[in-house]
Amino acid sequence: MYNNILTKNFTAVTITRLSLPTLFLVIFCTLALFISQPSLAHNGATGIVKERMDLMDRLKVAMKSLATIYRGGQVYDAQQVREAATIIEQHSANTMARLFPEGSVQHPSTAKANIWRNWDDFANLADRQQLISQGLFSAADNPPQQQNSQLSNMMGTPPPSMLSNSQLMGASENTAEDYASMPSNQVFKKLTDNCSSCHSRFRAKN
């Protein structure tokens, strides 16, 4: 018991002798350790699988930032839209495709093997993601407009996950200039449709 008392007293004295900057540093490092835990490992992912899961994490953060804006969670910020669009553009097309070498489905990857059986479709969706994000960057100064979501339902338009790649990449495909002239929320909708189509076809459910 005496030893326990001495230990407690020593600890208390040591803490009280720490300068405030040192104490804050200790607290910061402790918090950083716990905060970083969810981002560790992707359940042990390594190599190319970890690289692409890290890329998808960065895309997810950018898309969440845009979703918050377009769902009215914050005041519309064109600069924030441009910053998120830039991140998405930089992580699309060949930057994304090169992280999917054939057969790289080892745990904990959620990539489906049909990516390589339908490589042109997958690569087209990655390219389209870059095109739309470039358009969103240019459209950022165009204020969002209210859309009548009931109209598409009345016309029987299928959800994006049900659209074929040929429908998404058809002759009526918009150019970057087309996207630049649209309300920015409409361009964001096209971006989310493209992501949904890719995930529904090429990503296994967790």
C-alpha cells in the first residue's frame, strides 16, 4: 500500500511539473493515436489493394463534402465545390484504372472479378468520372437549382444502378463544356449516378 501511495504521488508531481505546452503535446498525441485507428490497415490491406482503398477514401471524403453542400447542410461555397471537384478529377481515369491490375482481388478488396471481363466498361466509367468532375469545377459558379424529382419517377426513369454502361456512355454524352453551362447540382447528380453505376457493377457488398 505504501508503494502504491508513493507511485500515485510521484505521478501527480510529475504531471504538475509538466509545462503547459508539453502537457498539450501529450494530450494531442494521445488523441491522435485514437483518432487514427479507423484509418489504419483497411483490415490489413497492403500493396496495390491498400493504394486503391486509400484513393477511394479520398474520393469518399470529397463526395461527402459535396453532398453536404447540395443537401443544404451548409451555405453554398463555390470554392469548396472546386476543391472537391479537383480531388475527384485527380483520382479518376488512368490514376484510378492503374490501381486495378488484373486479378488483384485479395482480401480485403471489394473489387469484383468481372472488372477485368468488362475492362472497357470500367475504364470508361473512370474516364467519365474525370470528365464530369472537370465539368463540375467549371460549373461551380452556377448556383444550384431546384429539381422536380417527381418528374423522372413519373416518366419511369430507372435508378442509376439499373442503367447500362452503353446508356451512360451513349451518343448523347455531355462534353465538359455542356457540364460547365449546367446548374452545378445537376452536374453533381450526374457524378453520383456515375459512381453508383460503377459500384453496383464492380464492387462487392461489404
